[in-house]
Amino acid sequence: MAEYRITRTGEGKRIEPSPQEDLYFKITGDDTDGRFDYVEGTVRYLGGPPMHIHHSYDETFYVVEGELRFKLGGEMLDLGAGDFAYIPRGVAHGYVNVKQEPVRGLGIFVPGGFDRFMEEVGQLPPGPPDPEKMRELGEKYGQEVVGPPLAVSLGLVQQERQA
């Protein structure tokens, strides 16, 4: 049975999936009997994941500070402070910070356990991730990469090649 939990400022399970992103999981599925994860994140300039689909998780994203360019399905949207997105499982999505100022956001994943996927992604070697390793992790955690990061598809950076 889950018990109450207080997570103070600066506390949480810290994961750095890329040099442009910091995540603090304030609570995870391990703490909530698998019900949900709650994460605070910072996305720096040109940071953001590849386009992806969660097959096992519903996601919410709330922008606290800054502005992110989101692609949800086929629609491109800018979300600023106070904006909220609900992304049900099965919807392709990604985001990028196109401004110099860092973006702070909050997210909830239902059910919990997304932190485990992000932890393994954060342990990959620096640089573009090996597509085969990402496919393996995706199968393990119900994720699928369906395109490059928005920074690449928008022509803001060039895709680095795997050796």
C-alpha cells in the first residue's frame, strides 16, 4: 500500500536523458503502487526528444516557464507558461525549445514506471543513441521512436550519424 510522501525542492530521482534536459521524478510508480509518475523537467535551447509514441502511458505536460514547440500527431503548436497538453497513449509527439531561455515543465505519466525507461536512456553513451538500442528499450517499456527530434526535422540542427 502506498504511503504519503513529501519531496522537497531539489529532491527527487534525477535523470539527465541528454545534455539539454534535466528531469526530477518527484514520485514514481514504485512509490504509488504503479499508479503514476510525476516529473519536473528543464529543457534547454534545442533540447527535446525524438518524435515518439507511448504505447503504455498517457502523458500530461504543463509549461511552468518558457515556451516549447510541440508536434502532436500532425499538428505543430507553441505552448507557453500556463499551457497544458494531454497526450493519450498512441499519439506521436515531440517537442523542442527554440528559444534561448530554459523551459520548466511538469508532467504526469499514467501508469507509473516511465522513470525506468528514462533512467536507461540516461545511461546511454553521449551522442545520438544507437537506433537498435532505442528499439530494444522501446520494446521493453512500450515506447516507439517514430522520427528525429524536432530540432532536426525543423532544420535547426543536423542529425548526427551513428558510427
